[in-house]
Amino acid sequence: MKQRINYILIIGFITIAMTACKKDFLQRNPQTQITDAVFFQSPSDLETYSNGFYKQLGPSYDDINSDNIANYNASGEVDNLVRGGISSSNIGGWDKKDWGNLRQINYMLDHIGQVKGDAVSINHYVGIARFFRGLYYFNKIKKYHNVPWYSTVLKSDDPALSKGQDSRAVVADSVLNDLTYAATNIKADGSNTRVTKWAALTLLARFALHEGTFRKYHDEIGLSNDYQRFLDVAVSATAQIIKDGGFVIYNTGKAGEDYRALFSSANLAGNKEMIMWADYGKELGVGNNSHTVLDYTWSLSKNLADTYLKTDGTPFTATPGYNTKLYTEVFAGRDPRMMETIVNPAFRGPNNATAPYRIKPTLGGYNQIKFYPRSADLMQGWVMNYTDLPIFRYAEVLLINAEAKAESGVITQTDLDQTVNKLRARVQMPALSMGVALDPVLAATYPNANGSNKAVLLEIRRERRVEMACEGLRYDDIIRWKVGKVLQDSQQGMYVPAMGGLDVTGDGIADIAILASPNDESAIANLPEDVKKNLSKYYLKDKDGKDQNFYLTNGNSGFVAFTRDRDQPRVFIEPKYYYRPIPVSETVVNPALKQVFGW
């Protein structure tokens, strides 16, 4: 065990040091013999070394593993989980590379005492290291609940290498201490492509909201009497950003276009909503593949689409006949963010701006376009594109502030006006008021929400879902609110009134056809020949009678649903599935590691 863990804790340093050290340093010493005695001398050395931490933090541009996704062709972890495909014998993630990230951080912190120079600059980089250690353990808590806490690099004979997990209470307080130190000591100025004071405060607020609400709703962990102090930290951290950060919601009066600009722009450098962002560009030789959100392996769910309000501020789900509206009808009179997130009849691709885009029912129809570039100049085929991407943005800060206050039972109309209503104003949606009526659909989705301001709390959750859709937060929200049962629901796509041709571009002419099989195209027999010639055809069964990946819920009509969900039902076991098992191979070599909650 000692040899195994020691290898885990030392694996990372050589790689980081080899790729991050200054040129003159490499000239003085062989690359395989870097020593802490010659490296950790100045704040600039700390900067060079800490640059290696940034690979642990990046943008997200999908909500795979959540109820925002209707179809995901490549099986994800949560999909495997709810189908019973995950066990302690096949789970990954507790590996040498993962613990090596922690080792890199602790290695630097262990050598801070030998660094000479300006104390403020030294503390800044200590803050950077503790920011990333806090991030590392935040992710560990979310996955495993209890984990061993290591704050230093251990020698091969240290008994702590063979210890079991520390309690969630201990590790969470340690994360809180790390992120508080980071937010206090990291400098406020500098590039927003690097960690600043404001990024540290944002991560602190995100963690505090998560831990506070997790403790509030998860009585199985025995910490329900100690959640309020975390919510208080979430409020105070966001209040500091709001008061002193100088950030604003990007709003030039163009509603949906302003929202789109956050996710598909060539340059976010001047956008004052960006607390931290990832810089991509052809001139930098650095790109991303966010263009794969369209037509790749997933689509968005009807459940998400139904969540967007109407432009008068009322729920779409309160509209008579909402459940059978056609694809060409559901976007009319809706929150503009819907059309900037889900492909719609008005969408035109950048490579063919004159031809309407045709949706693919094999994915459900509600394909994602948030993060999809709108200019062909920003795309390099199927290889990469060059749009900048947000990592932390001010909108999340406002939503954290509002939710933490609502969960604490202290939110006011002034709070709503300073947070949620700034987001609604950007897209020219009506303001949220304290007197909002309780939406029964939201109440059914979140049955354990309570309190005198329950209706407002649920509307804040709606706002968070639509504003932050596809930014990688939805799964964590489901888990911390203890509503994991939504993950067993078989999410659906668009409504199809009958087999045959469908207009999906809004011109009144059929563009696609859903048909029984290649052997039976009778449903389009009466269409004009020129229309039939241009149809994109999709079949429920192949020529041999085998089911394809999708079907219609009522046989010849209904919602697009997926054969896999029908044939292999999804089940979410509480509280077990809120956590992941430790690989059995690790518990064999270290029996002190114990599984939790039924694993």
C-alpha cells in the first residue's frame, strides 16, 4: 500500500516541472534532475510552477448526465449508473493521475518557506495553489462524500498513506479554509484568463452554496443542522463581488443576441460579465470543439424546452395544448434564451446562411446551439473552432446570491431586482416578483423544497436552469437539491402529430419525414414529387424490421423517445446513487477505505 500511494503522490511533479520551468533554469540543470532547492526561489518561480495547475480548470459547454439531455448516444457515467452498470469493480477515477494533481499542488505549498521576495506576491501564489486544492477536494466531495485529506506531500513510510477517509465535515471545512484564503490573498487585478480574487470568490460562493444546500436536503449525512453558515458564506462572497468587482451583465439592448454573444464570440476580453474565461484563437494556435454541440451525440430535452417561460412571464406549461404543439410552434412568444440554446426554425448555419437547418429526430429534434459558432471564419472544419469560452461569469454570481438568500428565508424584492431581474432584463423578460404564484410543474419537480417563499425559490431554480443551461452545472444542482429521481425519467424530444412529412423550417413545406420503414413510405405517398425528392427521411425500423434508436410514444404519433430507454429502464436508488463507490482494487490494498451508502 505504501509503495502504491507514494507513487500516486509523486507522479505529477516531473511532468509539470519539465513543461513549465524557465528556459535559463533548464539550461543550468539536467531535465531529469530538477530539485526544489534550485527552483522555488522567487515569486516568478511560483508563477511558473502554478501555471501547470490550470489544466484542472476549464470551460464546460454541455449538460450531459442531466435531465437537460434527451438523448446521449455515447453512454455517460450517470446513464450507466441509472441502468445499473456501475459498481466498485468497474468504476474509475481514483487513479494515480488524479491524485497526482493534488501532489503537484501540495509540493509547491511544502516549499513556500524557502521562497524569497515580496510577501504579497508570495501569498498570491499560495492563494492560487489553495484555490486549486479547494477545487480538487470540492470535486472529490461531490463524488465520494468522504475522502482522505492530504495537505502535504507524504514520504513513503508515512502512516497517513494508509489511513481511511476523513469525514465530509472535516474535508469541507478544509476546502472552505483554502478557498477563503485564496479569495483573501489572490490579487484582484491581472488577466481574467487567470485566477483572480474574483474567480476565487466565485468558486468559494459556488462551493458554499453547494455544501449548504446539500447539507440542508441530504439528511442521510447527518449535517442538516450545520448548513446555514455555508449559505452565509455564499451570500457574503457574492456580495463582495457585486459591490467591488466591477462586473456587469452584458446588455446592449439586443436581448437574445446579447445572450448569444457570451458563448459564440471570437473575443471575450472586453466583456465585463466575464469573471474568468478561456482564450482561444487561430493566431494562438489554440482551439476548442464546442461546435460539436450540434449534430454530434446528444440533444436537449423537451423537459428543458418546457421550462422556458412565455414572454409575458407565465409558464409555458400553463398554456392549453402546450404538450402537443408542433416544433414550429413551441418557440413563438418564449424567453429569447430558448432560441439561443435550442435549434429552432429560424436557425441558419454559418456555412450556409441561406438554407434553413433541418433538425434530426434521431437525436430528439431539440439540438443544442448554445456555444455553436455563428461565423464560418471561427471554424476549422470538424477539427476545432476559435470562440472564447466562459469559465466563471457574473450571471452565476447573481444567481448564487439570490438562491442562498431564498434558501435562508431572507430574500426580498430588492434582492430579486439586483440579481435575477438583471438577467431577465437582458433578454427583455418580465421581472420576477415576491408575489409570484406557485408553479405546480416546478413544485412536482422539486417536491422537497419548502418555506414561506417556496414559489420564489422555485422560480430562482427555473432561472438558474435556463440562464446556465449547457454550462455543466445542472447535474450538480440535481444532486445537491436531492431530486435525483429526475435522472431516472426517460427524457423525450419534440412532438410528432403523425407519421409522414413534417415542416421544421417554418415555410409550410415538409422538410423531413418520419416513416415506418424503408419498406413502407405510404405516409408520404400524397406529397408532391418535388417535396418527396428533397425530404430527409428517418425510419422507426430498418428494412429487416429491426427497431432503430428512436420511436414515437403513441406508436404512429407522440413524442420522440429512445429505444434504449424503453428496453432498459432507468432507476435512481436513493441515497446510494448520490455518491460513487471507491474502486474495489483500492479497498483491497487499503482496507481502511470504506464504501458509503450501500456501495
